[in-house]
Amino acid sequence: MFCFQCQEAARNEGCTVRGVCGKDEETANLQDLLVYTIKGLAYVCNKGYLDEEITDYIPKALFTTITNVNFDKNDIISYIKRGVELREKVIEKLNLNREELPKQATWTYESDEDIIKMANSDEVRILAEKNEDIRSLKELITYGIKGIGAYLTHAMRLGYNNEEIHKFIIRAFSRLIESEDVDELFNLALETGKYAVETLALLDKANTETYGHPEITEVSLEVRDRPGILISGHDLKDLEELLEQSKGQGVDIYTHSEMLPAHYYPFFKKYEHFAGNYGGSWWRQTEEFEKFNGPIVMTTNCLVPPKDSYKDRVYVTNEVGYPGLKRIPEKNGKKDFSEVIEHAKKCKPPTPLEKGKIVGGFAHNQVLALADKIIEAVKSGKIRKFVVMAGCDGRHKTREYYTEFAKKLPKDTVILTCGCAKYRFIKLDLGEIDGIPRVLDAGQCNDSYSLVKIALALKDAFGLEDINDLPIAYNIAWYEQKAVAVLLALLYLGVKNIVLGPTLPAFLSENVAKVLVEKFGISQITTVDEDIKRLVG
């Protein structure tokens, strides 16, 4: 195997024996084959055919390959078979000459053994592209599109779609097969950022039109004395169905990690058994799931391979998969959580982890409602600067940097955040400025568009021509491919001087990284004191 798509890639070079995430070699290679197959499907679709089956399949299949989503090789093989089936349908409908098509669009199989053999072939692997700079750009684009696929999947589950995004994915993957031109690929990377913005905007519309605009909300960190169900991941539709089916059942529902911001939406506040948030960031789940005592529902990334001591309490749905975990069934287009609810009734209440509350709900609609107050605070000098500390959390000790950075920021700065990176500092008491909390949480990484919309609105409010003239600095933590999509979105919007950490992506070649530094001013974190000096002054 060779995998360097996440921030924790071994030695910041790539995992070659077993993924730091827990993927074994066979599963990793099968995921490479799945991406290879999706690109082949895109290539033939780009000849002039696209239907609902294909637009439903590709985003979900891409989501499956994101870090910490699916560890089950049987699931991946099923996605590969479906991709080949759809590809063959397109070839037949368009009457394409197979001899004129690339290998990605023509390989086939007779058995699962053939699929595994193909997955182990050198031509499928990332390193098949020998030119390091071409490989770097192609992987940057591929990971950005994986992120788009994940965000698009969420929007589609709520009934929102955009055909132009699907068409871009088809065209972009087709070009990745054909192009060896650095300039074209660099421009395609920025275009990926454009469609990342459109996808994030679509998801924001889906969430807010379905569940209302997030409001300033206090979320309890304490537990009740009844059995509970813990829901993790990112999928709000799953939470809605779980809450509805568990009403009056004598169990409480708690959020974990990236599901915390569900509490900010007005829609969910009507459920009295929607208890609060349990625990913190995704990587702490082996300890926190153990102590929760009740069943856990994993709706999307980020799953850590479960310990045997609680494995029988973990249920998966959507693209999530792990050998031995129970999958939540669907009936009449809805998830059936009855087994999870009955399981919970037999469990002890959660073991308390902490006391207090988290205050959040500062998505774009709420922040813009406070715009006059915020602008006055900036003009009067009470707020010197906003610092965007968004993105992903991770296991490495180096991420303690973000806690220390937040603690040391001058008292006249305000942190804008979303994603699980916030768990490094959101439970700190950092105070407020004229009633404005110094940490404004916009929600999940899925809500990154809120920070974009806030920045653009402030630019207009201050009468500025350039988004980079705002008193906003960017110190962003990244981990997986959804973060790559957000980074490309920011670059497309022209945001410069982003500080990225804990490391720059291993998939960026020296030359590609150099171009990003020269064109956009991207840099890596250094020390807390040095970075505060250069970002805040």
C-alpha cells in the first residue's frame, strides 16, 4: 500500500505497511482501485451520458474512501462492482469502442479474486504516476473532489442537488486520466475550489432550509440518569430520524464530536430527550465510547477501529463500515433504529465525563445579526483581529499547539471556528468582548461556508475591495480530504497567507508547495509566539 491522503501519514511521507488510521494493506489497495474505477466511469460519462444512478453513486463511493470512513473490504468490493456495472452500461449506451478507451474504463473481472489482484497491481496505485509534480497536483485535485463528494452526499440526503457539480466531477476526473500538463492541472485545482464553494453553499442551504438557521445555544456537557444513545459523525438526517423514533422510549440522545452543532438548529430543540454533548474530538472515542455504556451510532467519518470491549455497541450506517459492526437497516426509505433503541434500554446510563456547557451557534445568519455590534467593536479598537482556527483535530501531540495558541491570543482577538479543531480550545474560558464571546463556533466542518459568508459580508460592510484587507487571520488545522476541499475553496476565493498545520500535506511536492507559497502565501505553523506575532502583530 501507499497512502498519504491524511495529515497523519507515516513520517509525513506515506503509510506503506498499515494506515495510521487502522486500514490494512488490502483495504487500502481496494480503495485505490475504487477511485481508479470511479475515474474510468467518469471518463466514459464525459463522452456524453449522465443519469441519476451515476450521480447517486459517485459521491457516495468517493465518501467511502475518505479517511476513517470504511474499513470493510467487502463494502469496498461492492462499490467497485457497482462502478464497473455503471461504466459498462454507459459504454453500451454510447456504443463506445473499448479499444480506444484507457485501462481505467475497460478493466473487468470474473471473481472477487480478480478484483483483489487488480487492486494489488502497480498501475492502480498512486505511485503509478512517476512525475512527482503531476502526481502531486492530481492527488490534490482528487482529494478535493473526495471532499466535494462527501459534502454533496449530505446535501443530497436532504433532497438538495446541483447537476453542475456532478458534471464538474465527471469532467475533472476525465482530465486527470488524460492530462500531463502542470498549468492545466493547477488551474483545475483552483476550479475544484470553485465547485467546493458551490457544494458548501448547497449544503448550507440544505441544512438551514431543513432545520432552521443555527442560534446561540448553551449545550450541556453533563449526563442524565437514563440510558442513552450516542450519535457521532456528521449526518443530521440520521439524527432527525433517531430522535423521532426514540420519543417516549425512556432513552436520551447525546451527540459526540462533529454532531455537537446539531444542538444549535431550532428544529432539534423540540425533542426533550435530546440531552447534550458527550465527550470531545473523534480520536478520543476509544475512551469515551467505552464510558458511554450505551449504543453508539456512527453516521459518517470519523470512526476509529473499535475495541472489543465496546464493539458490540457500535452501529454503522451510510458509507461507514467496519468488519463485525452491525449495520442499521432501512425500511421504506428511512433508517430503522428500533434495534439500537431496544439495545439502549438494557444499558446503564452514561458515565459522567465532565461538567458545564458549551456555547455555540454562531453560523453566518447569527453572526450577521450581530454585525453592527461587531463592526462597532472593530472600529472602536475593542476587537483588533479575528483569527480563523477551523478545520480538523487529530491525535498527534503537536496539536497541543492550537490550545496554547488560543490561550495566548491577545484579549482583543476573537476566534472564528468550525469543525472538530474547536475541541482544542472551545471548553476554555477565554472571556468575551462587549458581550461577544471570544470563541464563535459556526458548527461542523460541513459548515465551513458560514465562515466564508461572514468574511465576505464583513468585507462589504467595511467597504473593502479585497478579502485580504479584512482584520482576519487564518490558522487552520487539517486532517483529511474534506479539509482539502475547504482549503481549495479558500484559495479560489483569493484568501492569502493561510497558516496550515501541524504539517503541510505529504502529497504536495516541493515544486507544487513552492507555487502555493509564492502565489497564495501558504505557510506551515512554527511556534505559538512566532505565529501570534506574524498573524496578529
